[in-house]
Amino acid sequence: MNICQWCYNPAMVYDFRGFKEASDKATEWLKSEYTGLRTGRATPSILDNISVEAYGSKMAINQVASISVSDSKSLLITPWDKTVAAEIDRAIREANLGLSVSTDSQGVRVSFPELTTDRRALLIKTAKEKLEEARIKVRNERQKVLNDIDKSESWDDEKKRLKNDLQKLVDESNKKLDELQERKEKEISE
């Protein structure tokens, strides 16, 4: 049985997994960038990227101590080995995060000073710049997929359907990014 090539067009199936993975990576990247933006509230995640010289190698602070929130403006870092306290203190000071650090009998205390209006505005501006970087990553990935769709030998109606499906995924991704930015902006403003 011969089927007319013009009469039979199986629906073109496009695998959007690559786009979804790239958009998820952009979202995770933005989350990571936002944890590094210090707000007026004490959050242990601000220390995630700080390494301490301990036992002959560089280690994350949470690998040599427990970190707890004392109150809304301070953290208490309790080293499992008291000899590491001085190294934790030094590493936090050298990270230059604008935090006050002191060592006492319980461990290392980290205080988060009140943010000035100018500093809040600067942090909000930085958060918006990071959001735009994440959106650019999503747009670049969208462009790759659009190029693939345009190169396909599918019918125009099918290409249009795939482009609409892609736009829905882009809108969904941008919505997640916007929600992250709105939460961070609210956190900075409080």
C-alpha cells in the first residue's frame, strides 16, 4: 500500500528535555546566586561558599562545625574541634561579606548588621541583574530549539504547534525566575 507523502504526515515529535534541563539549570543558578546576596536576616546559606583551612585541606564550614541561627540578626557556628574556631573566624573575615565576626567560648558568632537604604537598593539592583542573566540563558536555549524546529522538514502547522509548546515552557520558566526574584526583593526590603 502506497501512502501519498502529501497525505500522510505523522505528528512531528520534538524532545524538549534539553530545554527543560537548561531552564532548570538557569533556575538553580539563580537560586545559588541569590543565596550569596546578603540581606538583613541571618541565613546560614551565606556561608556555603566559604572554605576553611582545617586538617591540612580546604573544607566547607558546615563540614567542620554546626551552624545555627541565634536570632534574626546572628548565627552561632560551633566547631566540633575548638582548634578550628580561629580558622573559621579568619575565613569569614576574608570573605568580605560585610558581617561582624567574634569568637567566644561557645564558638564563632556572626552578626548581620542592619542594611542601609543605599545598600538595599544596590542589592535589589544586583538581584535584578542576576535575574536578567538567568533569562538570557533561557532565551539562548529557546533560540537553539527554534533553530532545530525551523530546520525540520515538518509542515508549517506542525512547526507552529511546536513553537507554541516551546513558548509555554519559556513562560513557565520565566515565571519561576520572576518568583525567585520577587521573594529575594521582599527579603531584602524587610
